[in-house]
Amino acid sequence: MRAGLIVGGNLRARILTAAAMVPVVAAALYLGDWPLVVFLLAVSAGMGWEWGGLAASDSGPWPVRAAGAALTAALTAMAIAGVLRVVSPTVAAGAVVFILLAAAVFTRRQAVPRPRLFFFGMPVLVVGCTAVAWLRGDDLAGLWVVAWTVAVVILMDIGGYVFGRLIGGPRLIPRVSPNKTWAGLLGGVGAAALFGAVLGGAIEGVSGAVLAVWSALVALFSQAGDLAESAVKRHVGVKDSGAMLPGHGGLLDRVDGHLAALALVLGVAVVSGRSPLAWAGT
């Protein structure tokens, strides 16, 4: 029989951190408006700080971390305010391309100079935070879209962990993330799709089958984001992006999949004028 699903001594820290995070995130999403903006700016600054650390040389990380935090927060504030609205589809497209290609770039062991890495990843951080504000909007429908996206990513993570531990089997991309398996990927996507089917069946006017497909697609994209961040960390030789969240590692370690998923949902909304939930409407 396999080792238990719960391993390591940091489980209590993970649970306590999650218990503290959930009410804050839920309150910010529910309230929207300025509380959400302040929350997103804080998150963007935290991610920029960690990304600057990943991109910095060993000789001087602090200035680069501070620059990363300031630049990410400033760009996020401008994007949310609409200053960058004209170029937002371009920024979103750049983020999508980065997420899809980063794992391939780094698994091929192609050297990417760290200063270039600093600016290469910035669109992902900005788009992820901006997507929450734009998708949330000021109505209940926007809250549903963001909550659905977040839930899909969480279920992808849980399903991937549970099925990966229970079944094991061939590794997904061992050079990038040795612990991820094909069983975990399929289990996570299946859990997300099942959630979409159940949610769609419970909401009047929404097709469970269509929402299941959208949920599976978002789950796959979130996994691409997870792998991309893992590839970057392996490229620069670190295990975690930081230590902001006890038991979880860094902030980027916790939200990498969310950034990718939100970029996809925002891209769908920008290009088509409708969110995946609206596309699932009957």
C-alpha cells in the first residue's frame, strides 16, 4: 500500500495558512470595488517581489525584488484603472504565449539571462491580477466567473495530488516537476470537469456538459502555469519562489495555476465578449 496521502511535517502550517487566506480572499472578491483593488495591488506587489528574487543575481537581490514589487503593482494599478486598456489584449496574448512556451524553453535547458527573465514574466503577473478586477466587475455574474475559475484551479490541485499519490505511475515531465504524474493530471482535470458538470446542472440556464468542457480546459491551462513556474524555479536553482505563505512556500507557488487560468478566462472574455460561464448558457 502506498504511503499516506498526507506527508511531511508542514501539513498543520498549510492548513492554518489556508484557513487564514480563504476569508481574506473571499471577502475581497465579494466586496469588489476598492477592497478588491487594494487586495490585488498587495498581491501583485508580493508576486513582483518574489519574481524579482527569481530573476536577480546572487550579488544584489534586494533592489531587484523592490523594483519587481513596485513595477508590478504600478502596472497592475494602471491596467485596472484602464490606462493600459488599449494594449491589454496584447499583454494578455504575451502572457498566454509565455505560459505555454516557458516549460518547453527551460526543459530544453536554453539559457535565459536573468534580466530578460525579469521582464519576460512581468506580463503574467499583471494580467493575472488585472483579470480578477476586470472579470469581477461590479455585478454578481462577475463574482460567479472569478469564483468558478478559482474553484476549478483548486480542484485541479486537489485532484492532481490525490490521484497522483494514490495511483502514481509515469511522471508527467520529470525534468521540470518530478512529483507530477499523468494520473494526477487526468485525475485533476476529471475532478474539475465533474465540478463543472455539477455546477452547470445546478444553475438554471447553464449546460453542465459545456461547463464541464470549459472547466477541463481551464484546469489544463492552470497546470501549464504550474509547470511553467516549476520550470523557472528549476532553471534558477530554487525549490520555492519565496516563504511568504508558511507550508506553501512563496506566493507564486500558490497562485501560479490561478494566473494561467485567469489569463485564459480573460482572453476568452476579451476576444469573444463572453465569459466561459456565458458560453455555457443555454
